[in-house]
Amino acid sequence: VVVARRVSVVENPGPITTLPNELLVYIFDLMDLSSDALKTDWIGRLYLCRRWYHVLISIPRFWRDIYVSAHPEWLELCLSRCASMTVNVYFTGRFSMQSTIPLLKEHACAIRKVMYSVVRSCWVSDVRKLCSMSFPALRGLQISLETQSERFADVDVNTDNLEHLRSLELWSCRVPASS
């Protein structure tokens, strides 16, 4: 008795460069990309080939999570690439608040979430500056500092600046009582 089995032979589908851009974008979506300037795998993907570079920089949703770095140019680049999408801004590494504030003000309407979790000598003034800004689209503000210091940042939360805020998390902060 001869049993015939159907064997599927997959022919060489060709190089990845033959994939349509839509499928490439879907693959990048599954990889859960982040615009973290510190993640070498993210930067590395940009430079695998020209086509991938152009696809990645042309899709605004790949730029919606922005990790502020020591280079304000990176923040400016990410904010400009997100087009009209709202973004989440994470302060987690080295950066200059002096050069960051003007960029945040320029793109304040696009900022949906701000997360500050950097313990550095000027964190108290950083937090004060962030909370004094007007972010019309801000839905979430998280200031999360695990510090052993007895110092707190006095956060004067102006509700007019934060009219759409749905989530507020403050650690190592003191909110002055309303009079």
C-alpha cells in the first residue's frame, strides 16, 4: 500500500526587499517600535537599508513615544515626525531642560502624556517648570521619583493649564493646598 502525502514545497519567496510597504509597516508594528534615542535596535533598524529608513521615518505613529535625550535635536526630530498625532514624552535620561522647554512649548498641543522619572540635582526646578506649562492635549502627567531625599518639588498645578488631564501621579512632590 502506497500512501501519497501532499508535500508543500515553498519556493524561495525572494528577498525581504520585495515586501510591499504596507506589510513592512505591519511587521514594524508587531515589533512595538519606540522612538527611544537610546535603544540601538531602533536606530539600527533605520539604517538597515534606504527603503526601511524611508518607511520608518514616514509613519507618524512610530514617533509617538519620545524619550528625551541629551540631544534636543532628537526631541525636535521626533516631534516633527509625529505629524498631527498626539505623543507621549518620557524624561528618563540625560537632557537639558533649558533646551527642551522651548520645543515642548512649540509642540504643546501634540503632547498627550508627560512622564518624568529622572533623579538629578535640578529635578525640583524641572518639575516646577513642567507643571507651569500649558499642555492643551495633556491626558496624563506622571512624576515618579524614587529618592531618599527629604526634598520635595512644590508643584503648583494650574488646572487651567491641564483641562483635559485624566491621570495625575506625583511621587516626591507636594501640592500646595488651595486657599
